[in-house]
Amino acid sequence: MTANIFGGKNEVEKNNLEEILEHSIEVEEELMRTYLITAERIHDDDELKERLENFAEGNAKRTKQLIDELKESKEE
């Protein structure tokens, strides 16, 4: 289980952290879409296409982690 980054924070700090996480989720999702769209347009460089797909997969994992962290913070 991950450490709770919200433990001991007052309500203002907690809200600020939640806003940062929400913004980070948006950024990660946008990057993921960009990588996937770019990868779909590449037809002559399999290595680059695969690297972009891997970047998108990494962004998807980070987005999931951020969503989980945000969900955990709202439950407390």
C-alpha cells in the first residue's frame, strides 16, 4: 500500500494537493493521447512507434496511480 500523502494536512493543504493531482491527471492523459495519436501516424519506423506506445503505457500507469491517490484522499 502506498503512503498517504494527505496524512496530517489541513483542509486547505489537502485541497491544494487534490487540485495538483487533478491537473497532473489531465496532463498525463493529454500526453498519453498525443503519444498514441503520433504512434498511429508512424508507418516507417517500428522502433519509434513502439517507444511512443511504451510512453503512452507509462502515462496510463501514472494516471492510474494519480487517480488512486486522489480517490484515497477524498475518502479521508
